Amino acid sequence: MDFEQELTRLADVYRGHGYGVTVRPGPDQLPPFAKDFRVEIVGRRGAGGVLVAVKKNRDDFAADSNMQRYAELAAAQPGWRFDFALLEPQTLGARESRGAKEFSDDDIVVSLDQAEQLSRTGFSRAALVTAWAALEAAMRMRLRASGQKAGWGSMPREMVRELYSAGLLSPDEFQQIETALQRRTQIVHGYSSQPDDSDTPEADLVRVLGDVTRRLVSESRPVKQPA
């Protein structure tokens, strides 16, 4: 992986979403609240923008103790947010994907039906994982329909952020999907995902994922021209 090449590619993604982008900004190129931030990209759009930290892998991300502070400070500023991207090698993933096929529209519908049935019968964790699989397929489908590359190895969080940056997810949907992603990751790696009283119930997250997935699939279909 060429870090600089990937950084350039990511900057182009934000430019494609209408941001004026600066790569490796200095203190004078950052907004006042972020003068001490060490980020790789700043994108400005209107009165706000996005600050992006780009890390080579999850270990690099975990080693940077500033990530949480950056996210909290940016979230407190109207019109601003903090994003991060992890640039992980995909060699292993490419081998694992051999013979795998993308979900069809019908596969997505079946997965959502299964997720809803699981949720109704009390298997909320299995329902969330099943619904998330359908959402990932729909996100790749929607991004490709927009002319972007998406396939095996496309990171779920990056896809979510790209869709949000493009205005294809509402702020509420974005937050719910982020919560669902965190919960799904806990489940598939064998950790407890039991929400406390302040968290969104998993059954509600399944409904949100279903609604967003169906809309993304619908938006990915070619518009039929009148005869």
C-alpha cells in the first residue's frame, strides 16, 4: 500500500462531495478550534467542514490518544465533524473473497426478511448481524451506482461516511448506523452487546437498517426512461 497514493485518492473522494480540500494542513489552514489537530485532510464546505485523520491500520489508530478528543471537539462545532480512515492491506481479504458473489436485490430482500423474522422471535443479535450484511451489500451497490469503486475490502465505516458526506444518509440515520456498526462488531467478535437503558434497542436498529437498505437499493436502480 502506498500511503500517499491512498491519501490522494481519499482527498479526491471529499472533493467529489463538494469540499474544498487541503491535504496535510498546517495550523493556519485549520479552523480556530482545531489549531493543534494533527490531521491529514481538512475539507471546507459552506460555513463548516470535515477534519480527517488517516491511519495506516487499526494499531496506528489505537495508538493515537487524540482521536476521541478530536471527535468531541469537532462535534461541538456547528457544521463541523471529524472523520477517520484506515488504510489496511487487502491481500488477505482478496484471497478470502475468491468465489464470493455480490448479493443480488433478491438476496438483500431475503436477508432483510430473515432479520425481521429473527427480531420478532427475540433473536435480536442474530437479526442485527443479518440486517447489517444486507446493508453492506446495499452500500456497495449505491456507491457503485454513483460511479465510485466499492467491493470486497471496502471498509464499512468508510462507506457509511462517504454516503453521509454525499447527503445520502440523514444525520439521524448516520448516528443509528454508527451505533449498529459498533454493536455488530461487538457481537461478531464475541463480546457482550447488551445495551443499557440509554441505548437504542437492537430491534429498533434492525428496523433502521432495513429502511435504509431498501432505500439505497431503490436508489441504485437505473431510472427507466419513458417510451
